[in-house]
Amino acid sequence: VLQSSNSLKASYEDWLLTYGLSISPFHIRWQTAVFNRQFYNWGRWKPRFLYLWFSIGMVFGIVAMFGSVILLGKTLMQTLTQMLTEAPKAQNDRMLQVVVSILSSGLYLRVVPGVNLPVSQLTYFFSAILISGVIHEVGHGVAAIREQVRFNGFGIFIFIVYPGAFVDLFTTHLQLISPVQQLRIFCAGVWHNFVLGVASFIVLLLLPAILFPFYYTGVGAFVTEVAEDSPANGPRGLFVGDLVTNLQDCPVYSVEDWNSCLEDISEKSQVGYCLSANTLQQLSFPARVYRRLDGTVECCSNNSLTDICFSYSNNLDSHLYACLPARKVIEASKVCRTNMDCQKDSVPSFCVTPSLENQTRLIRVKHPPHIDMLYVGHPMHLQYTVSLSSFVPRQNFLSIDLPVVIETFCKYLISLSGALAVINAVPCFALDGQWILNSFLEATLSSLIVEKQSRELVGFLILLAGSALLAANVALGLWMVTAR
């Protein structure tokens, strides 16, 4: 509208030029020379170290270019196999599946907030993309200055909602330097992304030691949030600040233990509890037994919130059922699988097992000093609606969310910076891999293939194959997300 106005067009374009802005449909771009002095300071700092640094980056970039092709080829074959063999229901169970697409010189990840990426994670997601993009372009800019290429400016952009960064280099200088010098510049971006990913991994690995003066670990899973609709919510449920130490007979020392215990409980059959014959007779009361639609047996009233139908066996009948108060059965009992596990004492005992619907489990959650929480439901519902941390604050005024924020952000940096490194190394049109491949062919094939047009033809064919491979991965990945 502003550009079509005769009276406002000139002033509008002057305003854009003054602030280094460029606006087009779905795209906003800002470029500045404010950081040029800082870039030149970085590019001239310890020349010998930078030469070694970017030479290592060049080797890494070349290896990454070949490795990315192998990785994408393997991923494509796995996706095709999965499409042909995986049941639709299993596809729908995938909580997060990120589809990579390439637009101009940046990496963007197509996500559907609330579907394949939780809305609560979007801040981490976009921040990690922006930082990974900035570090990537800083690598290009510093390497260019180190190789005596003129640096015009640095900028950031937003395409639709995805942020990115870029550097403006003097093209003529790039064309005049040797292919090896070009490789150092073109490989610097993926090299810096790799270093950022490794640094984030080291921080994640050393986080318990870094936060040791303020938080301690290895004592349980610290509850940081319980969703309002969580089955763990209630007067005898979990609360923020609780420390979970056991799930059934599975000890919990960290969030990883919590997840592995729940997965183990979900995969294995329901455990039972040892109960003496006298206690069983005292606690049980007559009830009507009937079968559910899935074939399991119910023997308690549907309105009961405290009683659960238990099954057990004796020498006469292998299928006996009793409606028992769950808490009284569990709290004074030890876990068992068969009657043999309960025969250590001279008192006759039975292993009574909750008779629940398929995939449903009775789970005893210990969070001292509070009374144990008894959870009946699918273990994954408990996992998805309770947020925990392995870090327990030493003082009450310390934030319970800070370690989780740092941990989550490091994981996003590792994933997205690593993805940016791998994808940009692919020999594909409009990516760093295109320029890495061209410079690599010039540096290695100039003596074997004398004619420049022949070398360019070889490069074009490789780029065509690489672009097709990447496009196939993007298309199939997008189909896997949208086909539900």
C-alpha cells in the first residue's frame, strides 16, 4: 500500500533505507554496519590461532558434507521402511516429529504448536534457532575477515515466524581468493554450529556440578508442576515441591529414573502384593463378578473410589477374585509376582494382583514424608501431566524452574544447532553445501579435469542429486506429520 502511494512511496523507501530494513510478503530483513568494528576485531585476533581454528573447521565441513549425504540417505530408507511397515496407530502416537525445510540460506523447522511441539516449548525453540543462526553467520563473517574478504554488514530476518541471521560479504573478494581460502569461509558456519552443539552438551553434562552450590541431585525426582487435569492432582496426590523416591519397587533418583520406571511398569504386567489368608478373609466382602469388554474381570462397584478388584490363585482354583481396599492391601505388603514370592513366612499368604483393564496399572508413588499416592490409570498419563526436575534447591528462595530452563535450552541448542550444521553441509542448491562442494571440486579436480565447464557440470550433477535427496526427506517427513 505504501509503495503504491505516490505521496508516501519516496519517504517510505527512504525510511527503510535509513534503518536498513527490507519488507516483503512474509519476510522482514534488517541489516546494519554497527557490528562491523567488532567483527573486524574478532577477525584480526590471534591470526595463527584463527588460521588453525578455521582449517580444522574446513576439514570438518568437508567430512560433514559427505556425512550428511550418508545420513540423509539412511534417514530416507528408514522413513520409507517405516511408512511401509508401521501401523497408522503407531504413527499417531509420535509426540514430536520435526520436518526440516530449507528456505534461502537458513534452516527452518516446520512445527504445529500444540500438535508436534508443545506451545510451552516455543520460546526455547525460536531462541535456539536464532542463536544457532547467529553463531553460524558469525563463523562466516570472522573467517571472511581472516581471509581478507571485505565485510559489509550483519543482519537478522524473520520469515513468516522463523528467525534467522546473515552476513553481507563482498562477492568480488570471495571470487579472487583461492579455493582453500573459500573453503575456510564456507565451512565456518557448520563448524561453529558443531562447536555450539558440543559446548551445550558439555554444559548439560556438567550442569549438576555447575549448580552444586545451589542445587543437589541424586535423591529423587523433584515435582515442579502438576497439570490441572492431571490424575495426580488431588488431596492425596502430588504437589509442587514433593520429592518422588519410588514407583512401586523401582527406586527413583532422577527424572531419567522416573521415566524409565514408568516405561518399565507400562511394558511389564501388573505386580501383585503379598497378603495373608486371614487378612484376605477379613478385608474382602461379597461382590458380583463380571467381565469387561476387553476380557478383564471386575468385582467391585463402579462407584467405589477406594476399593479395587484383586485376583489371586490357590491350589484348588486358579482364578479367584476379591474386592479389597487398595490402600490397606498395599501399604502393609511387599511386591510379588507369584504365590512363591510370599511363602517365606510360615503364615499362608497369597499374591493378590489388581484386576484392571488392559494398559491400566495400579502404581504406588512414594513421596515422603507425605502418604503414598496410589495411582490407577495408564502410566504415560502420569508421565505427561507431571513435570519434574532432578535438581532440588538447597534454599527455599531458589527458583525450582531455573535448572529445568537451562537443561531444556541446552537440549534445544544441541538439537537445532546440530541440525543446522548437518543440513547446511548437504550439497544442495542455496545451502552452504553448494559453495563447499564447488570450492572442494576446484581445489581437488583442477588438475584432473582441466576444463572449468566440465568441473561445473560435475558439481551441478552432484548438487542436483543432493537437492533431490534433501527434498525427498522433507516431503516424506512432512507427510509423516500431516498424514494423521
